[in-house]
Amino acid sequence: MKHAFTPEDLLEYLYKETDPQQTLAIEEALETDWTLREKLAVLQTSRARLDRLIESPRTETILHILHHAQQEKVSSNA
């Protein structure tokens, strides 16, 4: 019996969030289903790209937070 795995199933597998039975079922399906292997490869590529992204807040945002913290410090000392 062939199981239709969803993209969510593959994401859970990719991030090692599947239970042992689900992991085994996906691995067995990957051995014989080239379409499933291709879908997993696309997700792996996307994950690699996302893992390389580095996000940081704008300088303006950091300065606003620091200014607010300084104001709070001044008002709590008064």
C-alpha cells in the first residue's frame, strides 16, 4: 500500500520531528518513490537557503530600544 505523504510530513521528517514509525514509513517510501525523493530534495535545498539567511533589525530599531531603555532607567532612578 502506497502512502501519500504531504509536504508537511516531509518537513517534519526533515527536521526530525516524526515519530519512529512515521520516519520508517517515509524512509521506506523514499527508497522506491523518486517523486517523493525529488520533493524532499527541493525542501532540503530550500532549508539550506533559509539556514544561510541572517536577519538583523534595522539600526533605527536598535537605537529606539536603547533610547527607551535609557529613559526607563532615568525615570526609575528619579
